[in-house]
Amino acid sequence: MNALARSSSRPPRRYKTLGISPEMNGAGDAGDSKVDFSNIWSTIQRGKWIILLVCLLVVGAVTAYTLTLPRIYESTAIVSVGASPAMQTAGVWPAGEGIELSKEIGLLQNSGRLSRLTVERLAAIADTSADQFTIFDPVEGEAPTTRDVIMRLRERIAFEGLQAEGMIRIQASSEIPAEATLIANTYAEEYRQFSQDLARSGVTAAREFLESQVAKRQASISEIEREWEAFALTNNVATDGEEGQRVAREFVELEGRRAGLQFQLEQEQRMKQVLERQLQELQPGLREAVLADQRAQGLRTQIQTLEEELSRLQLRAGQYYTNNPALRGNEARVPDLAEIKRLIDSYEQQKTDLTEELVALTERQGRVALDAGAIGTTAIGQIGTLQERIEERAMAIRELEGQILSLDRQIATFRGRIASLPQQTVQREQIQRRLEQAEAFHRDISAQLQETVVAEESELGYVSVVRAAAVPSLPVSPDLNQNIILGVLLGLGFGTGVAFLVQSTNSRLNAPEDLQSRGYNLLGVVPKMDPEIDSGFDGQETVTVKGRNLSTTLLPLLNPWSTVTENYRLMRANLQYPGAPDDEDTTPPQMIMVTSPEPGDGKTTTATNLAITFALSGKKTLLIDADLRQPKAHTLLDLAVTPGLADVLRGQYSMREVIQPFMKELSFMDNLSFMSAGETDVPPTEMLDASEMEAVCAEAREAYDVILVDTPPVLAASDPLLLAVRCDATLVVAHAGKTDRRALDRVEQMFDAVGVPLSSIVFNRFDNRLGHYEYGYGEGYYGYHPKLTSGRVEAA
């Protein structure tokens, strides 16, 4: 007899093996670490309703939560950025230099002036509008300050540079669509106005300078004209020859050139003053911002260094934990590990302190930004650009001053020669040259002034609004569709986990592996019959054959080609050829008892179909219905319930008198006989334990090759324990998805108590759609399914 290999601590007992033992099927092989995907899929199939329910609950919760979130709308305005010709002409922007959008975005993000101007315009619009704007909502019951509104504004505005197009996208968000649109458009318009003011500042300074020069030249011309008139009235024009006239003319030309250079020098000095004023506007708070940036960078470097050191220490500690997991939490047992743990804790604390300091420093930088206008790396870049332009102006001024100094030296060389010339000649040339130069300067400056006035009037700045923001119709957050998809994925994952948890805590037997993993021998697996009954017999419970209303569960008789029939044939083979090839006792059992832990497990159907299967193989077979409490086998075969076994045990009939042949009119079924349960008015246990039952068994062994005995459930009556000692093999029918493994263990213990081993288990009503096809033929293997209907075989 083979042993039922048990995973418990009980010593194994030697039992006779019928069917597939755990050892034969590889169950319990600790060395097999392969993932059984079929088991995973079957678990998912069994828990599909749990997964579906959990998924629906999660999706419902996510959807409900999403619907409670405020809807956020976004509106976008696009502006184009580029230096205007007037700015380049005035020297505010270098000619040919492109716009760095990063600097402009930094200005938009950090400029306190621009933020305040935007807030002021929004406040003016809100005062005259009936719409409610959340940006001005009260703070703790009080009206928000300008600082509060600016902070809210910066939380709701975002900027994105489009470098290739030279544009900036200004995006505003709000719970109110109109407010998001208003914020985006107002910010874009204020930015455009800001650029216009900046561009006009240089052009205006140039216009004012040219106006002053025109007035100066006009006064100079008037004065020279009066001087010439007085000179002509009081003096006779005298000449000192052509040489004297040439010297006087050259002297006057040098003085004229010097006057022109002096004009250019004054213009450059004026533009330098404009640039210096712009620089002064950016400098407040710069020193604090630069120091804060440097401190923040230092903190980040220290944090990065600590993270690298922590990674190294944690790797060393991980080696100790890998070798001995018990050291986790008990590091003091190893001095080196204890020191590593101490360093890790110390570095973690330092990292936390530095991180908090960095956060506080970042918040201070934000507050300084509101007060200073524009700070940080953006302001540094702008200041650097202005300083470069100021230096260029300074170099031009130095160059002009050098040229004027050179002319002064040349003029000085003429002083002696001019002194020898008649005074009238020199005065005449000076007056004529001065008048000519004054008139020329007046014409040039007037032309420049006219151009500057036109440029100033037409100057729109270096920013233009390309596309104004439109009122959005759909929210961008929360994204209901996206959240539902995420909810479905989360629900499927969580539901699958719950299904596996339920299956792991479920004590019911769901798959054949559940039996073999617990050490039971598996005789065979009987698939659910419902699909075949529905397709072959329209779901009817009975079918008429040769005048008998046979149960449609008798598929070995009604449909020899079905999957169920093939699995019964497999069990018949396991019963006819028991044991391993090297087993000394290979005698097949003659009398086989069929029982189950509880009612409704399908023991009667199993016993009847096994009897039919043996009879079809040519074995002279007897089916005894020993369930004297609730007999059912006679209803499956449409035979009489009495007289039967109970009548024989009472001595009213002999065994031969109560045996009923089954379907003698069918030549292939003349080997099957049936003994019904009969009727009794005394406890069945007393009758089955009497010597008369032993005589019935002995007589049956002499007359038949195979005897199938159907008995009551073990946990419902003690009858099977009495009959088991008279049989050669004990088969227990387990209902897939219904039989509790603890009930099956209890059955085994009860048989152990009377010294009778369980020969094997029949796993009944298993849903083979769960992926376990190794226990029988898959559905649809055969294309030809004969059926027995009304006494004749017909092709389906």
C-alpha cells in the first residue's frame, strides 16, 4: 500500500494509491520554483466577481472624489518678443542682438512692479464688474492685501518660452473661466505696456536732448547773425592775401569739427545717464538675492554630498542585513554595523536640517522678490547687459574726449599764426564758419528731432500680443476620463490582490492542485456537466431512451464522446491499473465504495457513471445503492426503489430476487445490474453492521467483476465507516468550490480511526474553463459526438 503524503506533522501511513499521487504529479516539490501561470489565471477566474466588485467600488470612489474637486480652467495668451528699431537706434537694445526668452520669462516671474501693475488693473476691473473673482477673496474674513493678491496671482500664472518662434505663452488658471481669461489678457497687456515704456524711455531721452540742441543752435545762429551784422557795419573787410585766408579758414574748420565732436559727446553722455538710471532701478535687493542664491547652491551641494555618503553607508549596512536579516533593529550586536547605523542616523538628521533651511531660504527669496521687483539670476543677467552697454557708452565718450583733446592741440598750434593775421580777417572767417556750422547743425538736428518724434509716437515696444486669451469652455483639471482610467487600473490591481487574499484564506477546494498539495491521491477530475447538458439536451433533467426517463447526467451512456465520459474512462483506467509499476500489490479493487463529505457533492452520479463505464468495457458490474436514508440512484436509472438492499437485509428477499438488470434491450449495456436501496423502518446503521450485509458482499464478489457501492455522506451518517471495512477501495467525491478542506481532513481522520485508508479523491464538477486541461481532454477535441436518443445512436 502506498502512503498519503501529508504536509502536516503526522507520520505518514502506508495506503493503497489509486490514480495520481502527489509524488507522481510532482506536488510538493520544493525545488520547483517556476511560476504556474495557469494557477494564477484560475485564481483570477474564480475571483472575477470579487475583482469586478472591487474595481467598481474603486472607480466609483475615484469618480465621486473627482467630482468633489474644484474644476480648474486654463486660458492662454501669446505674446511676441523682439527689439524694436527705435530701441536699437536709441541704444536701449544693441543692434542685431536677439531676445533671450529666459531673461524675459524671469522678468515676468519675478518683477514685483509688473505684478503690482497687473493687480491694480485687475482690481479696477473687479470694482466695475458684477462678476466674482476668487483672486480677491477675503483672507480670514478680511480683505486681502496687495501682497496676498500678488502671491495668489503668481500661483495661477505660468510662462513658457517658444524660442524658435520668439514668443512667450502666458497661461492663467482659475475656477472661474472668465477670471482665467482676464488674468492672462491683463498680464499680457501690462507686459506689452511695460515694454513700450521701456522702449520709449530711450527715445524720449533722445528727443528731449535733440530739442534742447535745436533751441541751442537756433540761439547760436541768431547771435552769430547779430555779430556778423555788427562786424559788417563797423569794419571794412581787409585781407592778408590768400595764405592768410587759408590759415584762418583751417583754424575755423578745426573749431567747427571740435564743436561737432562736442555735440556727439553730449549725446553719448545723455544716453549713458539713461542706462545708468535703468541700472539703478534693478539694483535694490540685488546683493541679498545674490547671497541667497549662493547660500542655496551651497546647501544643495551639502545635501548632495550627504546623499552620496548615505548611499555608501546604506550599501555597507545592506550587506550585513543580507547575510543576517535578524540584525535589522539589533545593530548593537555587531560593533561595525552599530557605527554605520549611528553615522546613517546622524547624516539623515543633518540632511533634514539642511533641507528645512533650504526651504526657509527659498521662501525668503520669494518675499524679497515681491519687494525688490526682479531679483536672482534673471536680474543679474539684466544688470550685466546694462553694465555692458554703459561700458560701451563710456568707451565712446572716452574716444570722443580723446578726439576733442587732439583737436585742441591742433588748434593751439594755430594760435601763433592767427595772431599775425589781421584781426578783421580772422573775425570774418570765424563768423562765416560759425554761421555755416550753426546752420548745418540746425538742419541735421532738426531732421534727427523730426525722426525721433515720429519714432516715439509710433513706438509700441518690443512686445506685441499675438493671440489674446479666450474664455475656456472645458476644465483642464480634474481630468475625469483620465482619473476613471486610473481608477480602473487601480481597481483591477487592488481587486486582484483582494481576490488572491480571499483565495489564500478560503478553505474550500477550488482546483485539483489544492488536493494534491495536501497529500491526497487524485483519481480523476470530472468537469461540470451543465454545458454539455445545455448544448446536447437543451438543459433538460431527463431524456427518454427505450421508454425510460434517464437522467441527462449519465453522459457515459448518452454521449460516449463527451469530455465528461473521457474523464470517467480515465478514472476507470486508474482503478483497473492501480499502484506503481514496482508495487508488489497491483490487484485492482473489486468492491469500491463511493462516498462524500457532505450531501450534494455528486457521489451518486459518480458511482452510477463509474458503473456504466465499467459495464461498457465488458466488466460484469453491479451498482448497489447502500444509501438507505436518501436513495437516489434508482431515479437516475428510472428503476424501482423496492425491493432492494434493505429488504434483503431483513430476510424478506434474496439478493438475486432484488437485482434489476439495466437496459437489457441494449446489447452493450447487458453487463450492468442494479440493487436499489429498498425501504426500511429501522436505523440503517444497525442493518449495515449485521452479518447479513457481509453475506451480501460475499455473494456479490462471487457473481460480479466490479461492485460499486453508493453510501451516505460521511459527515452525515456513520454508515460509510461500517461499509468501508468490507470494500477494497474507498473513493471520496469532493465538490469543486464547495467542499471544505477541513471537512475532507475530518473525513480522513474518521476513516483512520476505523483503520481504513482513503484510496483516492474524485474532484467533481470542476470548471475546466479555468485553464486546467491536464486532468482530461479539452472541450471540442472531437468533432463527432454521437448521442443515444429514443433507443438509437444519432450523430449530433
